[in-house]
Amino acid sequence: MMEQNKKELLMEQANKIEDVLNVLRTQFGEDYEDEVNYLKIVKKGLEEASVK
């Protein structure tokens, strides 16, 4: 049961990340990549988490 809860929580978090990416794309188009690259920050965090 606990394993299923973890999977559901991770899926929920992945969906939230998708929502954030969609907002960035919609609100800023390609321009947001010219400033601080938030996607690189998120990518780095995801890569570090996936190694563990």
C-alpha cells in the first residue's frame, strides 16, 4: 500500500512539473530561455534525483 502511495505521489509531482513547463511556454514563449534558464535548474535537480 505504501509503495502505491509513493507512486501516486510521484505521478502527481510529475504532473505538476508538466503544468509549470506549460505555463512557462504559454506565458513567455521562447523568451524565458533567454533569462535564467529555469528548465536547466529543474533538469539538474531531476537528474540528481534519478541517480539516487
